[in-house]
Amino acid sequence: MTRIDDVARLAGVSTATVSRALRGLPTVSAATRRRVLAAAEQLQYAVSPSASRLAGGKTGTVAIVVPRITRWFFGTVVEAVEDFLHRYGYDLLLYNLGGREQTRRRVLRTANLDKRVDAIILVATPLRPADVAALTRLALPGVTISSGSGVPGWPRVRIDDVAAGRAATRHLLDLGHTRIAHISGDPDDELAFTTHLDRRRGYHEALRAAGIRPDPSLDVESQFTIDGGIRATTELLTRGEPPTAIFAACDEMAMGAMSALRDAGLRVPHDVSVIGIDDHDLAGVLGLSTVAQPAAEQGLLAARILLDPLGVRAADPYPGLVPYGADTDADEGSPRSVILPTRLVVRESTAPPRAN
Amino acid sequence: MTRIDDVARLAGVSTATVSRALRGLPTVSAATRRRVLAAAEQLQYAVSPSASRLAGGKTGTVAIVVPRITRWFFGTVVEAVEDFLHRYGYDLLLYNLGGREQTRRRVLRTANLDKRVDAIILVATPLRPADVAALTRLALPGVTISSGSGVPGWPRVRIDDVAAGRAATRHLLDLGHTRIAHISGDPDDELAFTTHLDRRRGYHEALRAAGIRPDPSLDVESQFTIDGGIRATTELLTRGEPPTAIFAACDEMAMGAMSALRDAGLRVPHDVSVIGIDDHDLAGVLGLSTVAQPAAEQGLLAARILLDPLGVRAADPYPGLVPYGADTDADEGSPRSVILPTRLVVRESTAPPRAN
DNA sequence: CTGAAAGCGCTTACAG
DNA sequence: CTGAAAGCGCTTACAG
């Protein structure tokens, strides 16, 4: 294994100079830099991250924690973050909670992240007070994406879930529906986090604004997954007269609902309209109406916000990559928290209720 | 920041003993171990990975390289690998190529991985000779999943893509179809790798075995994505009389095909049958017939195979997690290469051709 | 602009 | 079973 002193010897300089030249520090003459780079190239030299980190006090690594990488939203966020961070030379450590409380605790609470990363991105991760305390104790920069309770001092990137729930419900109301069901996360579902509470609130608000009292029998709790949508819808259909429309808290649940409705012999949207939230990759294929949220943009924005306290040089070498017009969420008291806009996308799964 | 000598002082032992006790080495008395653990607990001590790695010569980190984490197969593989490796205390460094040749080269060829990880998992990553040479030079253990060209000495985990293509095509033939189209990856599509070549070969073999000469006008190249499926199918429909069935090289393409057919006013399976390969999460919802491949199992198996050369203690503390009965691919000359079985799953998207 | 030297926080022979 | 000491391969003041 070639080390820094091999390069130093070949280039005829000290290891300190090699270190400086290789990292592009300005205090190296052009001629010296050239010689060092040539020597490093010739020897196929790669700096040892461990040694560099120990000496330099930085890990060059960011941790990202997601509930389930296989869900559309989280996969899309991770992809965007990975792309951005690698451009700036950061490594991405992936933690996939997989709905296991034990894993969540191990990742957040133990000394796991300590000394291992320079910063943390938490995506829709439930945080108990003890977790927040542990994260605060780490004293690292961090960002949360679509997380309910934040970490003091950490910016937050998210959408307005209440508004999204309202928009979805209002779309159904505008079509003339009055028996509108809602399927969403249950309290035990770690993946749902608090997102489902906000979306449900939007549902209730929209109904009440239309003079409709929410009917508990039309409100079913389940998991934020395809299967969760299937189960919730099946349950809904056993409760008596079916609703004329279903608002699912995420597209995956909406897809499950479409599947369950079809299996029950009901047509979408002829018998029942369905709308979700997300704008999943496959929403178009399924003709699913939805309230679109910008997933990749949330990841990109979070990554960019994170790089700032890490003292990353270039301000934004990829202008245009990050969406403009993001509102600063001043209420939070956090630096540069951001709420990104959502957008109603009407496809074939919603229509006026059948006249009967 | 508390360091190892803080713990040593509090426990009244040397740092060497703290190091041994914390890592569970057997050469520490029970009483001493207890005192060390208590001291570490009390001080909230976390070992510095950088220092530990530099001194110990191991990074405790595995790199996984995937074309696109957002595609079903890759997301599922990463989730399984992450779970398995974290159980054994390894960190997972994620590299998402995103179809960028430049990124692929940066990750594989430069000194990127050198000294940074203990082992590498390559998922469906195209390897040019220079890449193979670079990987070989690293002299690290590795595994490839569903990759065409392997790395000498690295085990391979995959399915038999030719057989999968054959099975899908034969299913359509068995239903009575003779005008069977195929949509698959094109040579420029990094994501498709060589997988599409094998699946196409299976298609050709099955046709020929049935006495049908492959019709080039029914064979369309596109991307391994939903959009790719849409484009390929649209192209197919412009070429004259539509086929009575389409075999798509992956479920995402098949879903795109279903969407394009619907947009063209054709019904599935009444007018055109569609089958894919994968058994995507949403295949059930869409009623898509497919040749199922075990994605999580390929990830798990690859992770387990990888841990062996890393000298991980426990053989398999999670028996049953990894599928048995995997055939050893002796031809390869690689240690413990494995081919996992696929399975035809018939749903509603395939039916006999319409009588006309 | 460059170098000598200390130091980052561990682990590992080696000795006992 | 335990400790003293060297060493892992860099980076960073400090001095010039």
C-alpha cells in the first residue's frame, strides 16, 4: 500500500506539502503541486480516510436515516441526497429502520453515530424525547425531512401535510362527493410518524369547511403501504354502505385501495373515486389522482442546507438544481427551515359520484 | 469528547484492557470487563471509528453499488443487505450510479474505494476491462449480484436470466400466442447491463423451440424503466399490426407497456397480454403476470457470502433467513457462486389470444 | 511557499 | 489476564 511518504519521497517534498497539494490548498506553488500530483498518479496513491479523519477531525461522511428505502418517497429522497453529497466528496452512510423500534433506538440513541459522521439527515423518523436528547448531545449539524418533532437547532424540510390533506379532500368535495372515507396510518405505525395526523387533520378541516361532520366509521387506520391500503379498504367495505370516494394518506395506500376495490367488484372511479398523496412513479400508469409532493427536491434541499455548516466551499455549483421560491418557515425558530409546495394532479381515479 | 484513556482511568486499567473489554475479546476477566463496561457507560464513551480503523487496519464498512436505488429490484436488494450488515456491526456506504457513466468510473476506477471499505457489493454494475483491473488491484473481497461480467475471485449471486426469459415466453406460447413481442434494454442503457441480452436470448430460444422464427419488428429496445416500457410499446404499435402479447424484460417496463396499451385503446389481456420479470411490489395491484425473482434473498445471500472472508465470527445466527437449496455455479470457478430460482406468477394480464 | 515535529485516538505485538 | 510502548497514516499549528 502506498503511503503519503512514498509520494513525498518521489516528489521530493515533505508529507505536509503532499497533503496540502492533494487537497488543493492554496499555499502550494503551481510547480510543486504538479510534481506532487504526478507522483501520486504514478504511485496510484489514495489517501487513507481513517488516517485523514483521525488527524483532521472530520469524517467526510453523512448519515441518512429512513424508515424504508423501498418506499417511493424515501428511495427518491435518498437518491437525491446521495447524488448531491457525492458531488461534494461526502460519503453517505445508509440506515434503514425497517419499522423496527429496536433498530431505531440503536441507530439514534447509542453511541452509533458519535464520531462516525459529520452530519445527519433524518427522514420521517419518529423521535422520542430521549432520542432528541441523544441527538442534541452529539452536537452535530443535522436536517430533518418531513419529521414531526424536530431537533432543536436543526432546519426542517417538508411539505405542509395539513394543506395536502385539505387539497385532496377538497378535490373530492368539489367533484360532489360527501361520503368521503380516509385511510391513513395508525398510531403504532412507525413509518407513518406524525405525517398521518396532519393529513387527517386536513381531511377533517376540509370536510368541516364544507359543512360535513367527519364520520368515524369512514376513517380507517392502517399501515402506510400497499398492503395497508388493501386492509384498510377491505375493512371499510365491511362497515356498511361504501363511501363514494376514498382519500388515502399516501399513494401506496391509494394503490392498495384501488386493488381492494377492484377485488370487491367496485370500479374506480365509477363506483368509488380514489386519491392519494405523493405522485408516485406509478401513479401515472395507474391513472391515480394525487397531491404531488416534491421528493427529490426535499432531499436536494436538505443536503444543500446540511453542507453549509460543514463549511463546504462552493456555494452552489449546480444552480437550478435546487428549487427556488421555498418559503422560510420563520415560526420554527430554526435556521432556514423550508416548506415546499404541493400540487393537485388530477388523473382518472377521481370523478363525480355516480348518480343513483 | 471522552476518549479511551478517560475510561481506562475511571476503570483503573490500561487503555489496552479497555480496548479488549469493549470489543469482547476473551482475554479479559469477568470482573475487569464489568468495571470497564460500567465506566464506558457512565462516561457515555463511544470508540472513535477513525482511530480504531487506523490502528486496527479494518474499516468496518462495506460499499454497495447500484444503478438506481429507486428501482424496485435495487431498493429491495439494498434493504436486505443493509439489514444483514448492520446486524453484524458493519456500516453500509451507498453508491447510486444514476445511469451516469462518469459516476460509474469515479466510483469504480479511481482510488475511491481504496482504504475506505473492507468489501464491495456490485449490483448489476457494468464492468469494462479497466474497471475489472482496478477492482482486482484493490484486492478486496467482493460479490456481484446479477452482473454479467464478473470479477475474478468474486462469488456471483444471480438468477438464470435466460431461463427467466424462456419461462415468460413459454407461458405466452402455452396460452396460444404466436405474435409475441419483446421489449428490453438497449445497448446504451447502463441499467440494463447484460441482463437484457440473456432475457432476450431466452425469448428467442422459447420461440424457436415452438417453431416460431423471431420477428425483428416485434423486438424493441428501450430503457429498463416505466417510461422505457411506454416508449417501446408506443414504437411497437406504430410498426403495423400489434402483437397479441408482449414480454417485457422487467416489471417496470411491463407496467409502462400496460399504460401505453391502455392509452392506445387496447385492453389487457383482451387485446394484448403482458408479462414481465421481477414480481414488483405493485405487480399484484396491477394484476401483472410475471416471472418472480427473489430480490431480498439475493441481497441477503450476497451479504452473508461477503461476511465470510471478513472473518465474521458467528456462522449464521439467523438461520432460515437465507434460502437453502441454492445451486452452486461450479462452472464459474468462483467460490460459492449461486443461482437462485425464479417462479412463474400468473395474474390477470395474460390470457389466450382473442379469437378473430 | 515549505518542512520538522507533534498529535489525532485507537490496537497490537510483546513481555510478564 | 494485564500493561507499556510502538505504530497505524495522516493533518496541523508553528517556524522560517
